[in-house]
Amino acid sequence: MNDTSARAETRMSELLAACSPAERFAMACRMFETAKTLARAGIIAEHGAAAEAHMRKYLFLRFYGHDFDEEKKRRVLASWGEDVHR
């Protein structure tokens, strides 16, 4: 689904192209911070305030869980003292 007009999409591309690499990098960092904030809020809504103690695990699984098979996820979490199922 695309609800953006061709004119708006072209203008957005022009504006991004006018930014320096440092500005684009800063924008990407801010977007990732926003994504983490939204993910944290969703995790707390789903798992309750106690999720804060395991937030690193939940964020890893939310952002990268589909990129690893079960064994690799288990190994990453075990290196942090976490369990996949806790």
C-alpha cells in the first residue's frame, strides 16, 4: 500500500539528497531511537513492568529474532545470562 503521491515522494527524495551524509546518519539514529522507544512501550504493555529487567532480551527478540535460528538466539541470550523462554 502506498498513500504517498508521486509529487510528495519526489520532493522527499530531493530533500534527503540535499542532506549531508552526517545529517542522514543523525536522522537514522533518531529514527532508531524512536523505534526502540516504541518497542519498549509495546513490550511493557505486553509483558508488564517486570519486563524492564529483561528489556535487552525482549528488544533483541523484537528487532532481530527473525534473523537468527533458535540455537543462535539461545546462544546470544545465554551469553547475557538470559533464557529464550523466560
